[in-house]
Amino acid sequence: MLAGAAAAAAGSALATGCSGGGAPSGADSANSLERLMREGAVRDTRRLLERYDATAAVHPDLAGRLAPLREAVAAHTGALAPASPKSAPTPSRAPSPSASPSAPAPSGAPAAGKAEVPAKPAEALSALADAERSLSEARTIALAGAPGELARLLASVAACGAVHAYLLTSNPGAAS
């Protein structure tokens, strides 16, 4: 999803740059692309937070295990947010069950609030790990089109997501 948004933004920036008079400078195009990429990354991160919240709501016994991972994901929202007064504050705790998603899901993607949480705790952790892994992969792909500082941030957040996927599927407390 993020890679698609980046490609669309890049195509739009290129088309705008080729249109002649009144076209934004190269710096404006880069800033616009970075803003679009950051907004998409924040939207994806919020969807992941909603999955964490839904999983903890369905499986309260997992809430303690999920809390540190969820807090890290919440921190990613703030780090990825575009620097402007328009950016929303980073959620620091689970929203109320009646809260609606902050942004609609892109076409073809299920709405985050409607994500099914498997009934078995192990399957719920596996589904959450799959979501972390998928987002980590999308962020890794997006690195190719991201400006320098954002690329470094996406790489770091993608690595964190890969670690989360591992931790979600590992057996806590098992002997190594």
C-alpha cells in the first residue's frame, strides 16, 4: 500500500514537473512526495495500532504481552508524522471501543476496525505478526523512492516491525 502511494505520488510529481509554467521547484516536489509518503506511513501505522487494540480487546490475557509492542508502534506514528500543525498527536493508549478509524482504508483494503481477530490466542498473535511483517515489507520496498532522512526512518521502523513479528510468534519464556 505504502509503495503504491509512493509510486502514485512520484508519478504525480513528475507529471506536475513536466507541465511547464507554475510547476513546483524540485525541492517542492521532493517535499510533496515526502509529505505523501509520511501521511501514508502514519495511516498504515494507525491501522496497525487498531489491530493491536482489537486483538487485546478480544484476548485480554494477551494485553500485557502486546502493550510494549503497541507502544513502540504508537511511537512510530509520531516519528513518521509530517512536521506541521496538521499532524495528529500520537496515540499513547488504546482508544475507546466506540472510536472510529482516523482515516479510511485505501480501496481494496479491509477497514482496520473491521479486521477479524481469530478466536484462538495463538492464531490472533500469528495474524498480528502477519500484519507487522506485511507492513515491514511494504516499508522496505518504499525505501527506494524515499528521500534520505525518511528512507533511514522507514528502514528503522521496518526493522522494528520485523522484530515485532518475531516476538509475536516466539514462545515467551521458553528455554533457548
